[in-house]
Amino acid sequence: MTDKYINTTDRLTSNTNMVSNVNFAKRKHTNYRSSRNVSTTQLTVSANGTRKSRKTRKRNKDHPGSISELPPIKNNPIQTRCMRYVGTITSSTEFRVADMTTILLAVTSGSTSAIKLFEAVLIRSVAITCLPAADTNAGTFAFTWVGEREPDTVETMFYSLGQPDRWVFKPPPGSLAGFWVTQDTSETTNSIFKLDPDNSTVKIILDLSFEYVMCDGASTTLTLSGAATFTGVAARVMPGSATDELVPVGINSVTS
């Protein structure tokens, strides 16, 4: 009897402890859920500045997207580019509106015509490095922005073999270079800027930085001075005259 009583008591004690453990686990789980909900609510308040209900949080979780209008895109965005040219200048040389809109062309091998790729161009800057053609030469070099609403802006530079400085010019207000030029304009022969050496032959490196918009429709063609020997994109020799030519660097070139 004693042994049975003791065993019964042990079992009662064991059951009591089990119930206590279960109750403790339930309380702990309840407290954990409560603390988790409070933490979620606090984070929501601090992040968004407003208190959201539990039902709202569940709906947002099931549907994370939001309704909005279809955003517009630019099919023909404004792009930037810099072209480098090298050559020799012996006399006053003009860069015209037509020269800007024919910087890059699409050519076909064997064809004497090219397709203009630019619809509009805006000059950002022109950088020039001058070197005398002979070791003993030195002199001055004039750079002119042609005025549209204001008088021309002339900058004079001194150059020598021992001082191959680089000058950077940006279009001043009121100059023709301060406006977008297009291939449809009637002022294609108007000058944008000029280069004037002082009666001596000058080797020149010209960096032309500009913005442009590609042709998104029918484009006009340009007649070349000779048939193209390749198919693809080419840069036009600037400014295109037979006496003073600046040849583009790093890309196939054609002459018109």
C-alpha cells in the first residue's frame, strides 16, 4: 500500500507539473505574440508616421503592389558626345550649321550618299590645342563665336612649340551656338564659330562636345565626294573644305 500510495502521489505531482508547464508555455506564447504585434505596430508607426490596423497590414502583405498611372518614357532622349578632330589650318575656317547636323552619318559601301543621323545638335564646348607647323613658328590664334542676337565674341590665344596650351570655349549668351540647330533649318550656311590663324600654318586638335537628338523619322541625305568603301556609321570630315580639313579620330570618316 505504501508503495502504491507513493507511486500515485508521484504521478499526481508529475501531472501537476505537466499542467503547469503547459500553462506556462501558453502564457509565454501569448506574451510572445503580443510583443510581436506591438513591435510590428511600433515599426509601422515610426516608418510611415501613421498607425495601421492588423487587417490593413495583412491586406498590404497579400497585395504589395500599388495602383498608379503608366509612367511616360523618352523614346528619343537627349544624348551627349565628344568628337576629336586633328588637322592643319592655314587660313580662316568656318564651322557652319550644316557641319553640326552632319557630324555622324550612316553610309553604305559603294554609295555616294549618306543618311544624316542627327535631328538637332547643341554645342556644349569647343576645346582647342594649337601647335606650330614648323619648329621655329609661334603666333596667335583667334577663336570666334558668331553672334545671333549679340556681337561676335572673339578670343585670342598665343601658341608656341614649347607651350601647347589647351583652351576651352563655351558658347556665350546670344551666340548662334547657344541654340539648338536642326537639319531642317534654312540657315544651314550660317557660321557658328570660326578659327583664324595669323598668317601661319597651325596644327590643331579640336574637341567638340555637344548634345544631340537622333532622327526618329525620315532623314535627309548628304552627297559624298566619293563612294563609301564600307557600310556603317561614319564621321564627316570637318569643315569639309579641300584646303583645311579636320579629320575625326577613332572612327571611319567620309568627305562631302
